[in-house]
Amino acid sequence: MTTHKTQVAIVGAGPAGLLLGSLLHRAGIDNIIIERQSPEYVLSRIRAGILEQVSVDLLHEAGVGQGVSAGGIVHHSIDLVFQNTRHPIEVTQLTGGKVVTAYGQTEVTRDLMEQRSKLDLPSIYNVQDVDMHGIDSAHPSVSFRVSDTSSERQTIECDFIAGCDGFHGVARQHIPKSILREFERVYPFGWLGVLADVPPVSPHAIVYANSERGFALCSMRSMTRSRYYVQCPMTDQVSDWSDERFWDELKLRLDPELAEQMVTGPSIEKSIAPLRSYVAEPMRHGRLFLAGDACHIVPPTGAKGLNLAATDVKYLSQALIDYYRTQDSHGIDDYSAKCLKRIWKAERFSWWLTSLMHRFPDTEGFGQKIQEAELEYLVKSESLSRSLAENYVGLPLDF
């Protein structure tokens, strides 16, 4: 059996795990990352692309901010479409100068992976049969096999384990059922997403549309690559949606001006994603810490998923740095409660915006009129518009 020794074992090489590894390394804390998938698979996953300022700042702190500085596109506005009319919410103006930045999760992951490779930091991909041991002790460990080499089990002996392995990962399963509390709401629809090499229909704003045909979202990855979504039943299959059908449906959910100026083209990726709200408490048990999708999922409405993961990593990295530098365990002890305060605020915002913008099974007639009345109030009320803007750019860390 091969045995590795490190200070922090990180399970999961998505953006949360990679960002944590980078921040710990810069503080002189050794870490090893293991990942179930191959590097190519990790980079092929199409995910969110809107970063709050706290996430952008963390990338700079980790030493990989040059990518978002060069390729990120700053947004100052959210456009809400309802009753065939578009209404801008001037986010920057309403929040005293704050912005969000369009920069894809794939790019974030690539920047962090390339940095880790250049620094020759240990990352082990294609692992399977991951297990965790001694979580309640001062000397936990992680064991696994590498699927493309041999059946020999390997072990990482460490001080702490960070579970950044997503909703379907193994880390959360190691918190005893008698301790773990799970909260979930599953939504009765999905998002059909299309990635295409076409210029964004609105290069300086994200567009959220409410229509009697359902929700739509116009986002972007760059000035030449766009990401668009339409609400669809979970019974739909990707094969049900030709490119032509998708573009026609998207245009029907937008205002006439946007629909007219939209540039269409062949899709380079198409998928249907379910929507759920989910939180697991606590986020720490013994020497095991959960971060990112391993302990919380938000609907993509509002773009909070990646940003919440980044905030978890900020709190966790600082807690571990304080522990190793001064033996101060306050950050470790407070990690779960501190994160959950912010998580539940983001869950509330994502649930509210999802409820406001989507067509539900009971949104016939009365429900649709109530949504439209609330949207009209939202765009005409400076205080409610400011509340939307403040949540969208990210609440202060000490809020």
C-alpha cells in the first residue's frame, strides 16, 4: 500500500477544491487533491459563469487573477423581461459601484489546474472507492484506488480533510446520519441550456425573462460565446430540442427588440439540468469539512452556486491558516455556523428569484398575474430594486 503524508487532504478537483489548494499552498500549508474524474472530464463540465467581487478577489489572492482580468466581462445591469417589455436594473448604480463579472467556471477551473501543474503540486485523478477514516481523531486519513493503474489501495495521512467533491460525492456520507440534517426543495422543471459561438444578445447585462411560455435567461462566456437557457419540463429529452426549435422558443420569451437582434448558430453543447435547493448541516464533523456543492445546492437563478463555494473556501482557508500559524481554532470551530448564515441568505434569494421568474404548475391565470404585479412593483420601487441588486452582486461577508 502506498502512503502519502500531508497536512490537508482535499477530495474533489473542481473550482472549490483547486482554489482551496492554491490558497493553502500560498500560506505554506501542504495539501494533496484527489479527484474521481479525469482532468479532461473536469474541464468539459459546463457550469456557471457569473462571479461576485469576492470570488474575483479570491482568484487574485490565489495568484490566478490574470485570467479573469484579461477575459472577464464586467456587467453593470440586470435586465428583467415581462409582458414583452425589458426593464434594466442598474446594479452598479444601486449598490454604490459594485459589479459582477462574466467568466466561465471552465476558465476558472483551467486557470487553477494550470497553476497547480506549473507548481508541481500533487493531484491524483481517476480515483475510485474513496473512504475516510479517523475523522473524529487527530489523525484522519483518506484511502482510495487509482482506476487506471492497479488495484493497490493508497492512503493519505493528514491533519484535516476537506470534502469538495460535490453533491454526489462521498464526503457528506461520512457525517453520521444522527448528526446530519438535510433541507431540500426540488423544482418541477428544468433548464435546457445551449452553448453557442455567437455574440451575446445583450453584451453588458444578464437578461432574465418571465413569460406565459416560461422562463428564459440570456448569459455569456465571452463576446463571441453565449450561454442561453429556457425552462422546460423535466420529462423533456435533449433530443426533443433541435437547435431551430430552441432558438424559436427563446425568441418567443424575450421582448421583440432583443428577439430581433439575436444572432443564432449551431449549438456546441446542449443539456437539461434539474433545479433544486439543498442545504446540509453541519458543514464540519471532527476533522472533516464540507465546502461547495458537497453541502449546498442553489437553483442557478441568481448565479450563487460557484460564489457560495468560493466563500466557503475563503472561510475554510483562513480557519486552517490561523490554526497552523497560531494554533487558533476559533475559525475551525466557527466554520460551519459562519458559512451557513451566508448560505441561507443566498438560498432565500435564489428561491425568491426562481419563484418570481418561472412558470409553475399553478401559475395559470392568477399566479401569472401575481408574478407580473410583483415584477412591475420591483422595477418601479427603488428600494426593492436595490435589494435585488445587493443580493445579486453578493452581500457583504459580515452581513
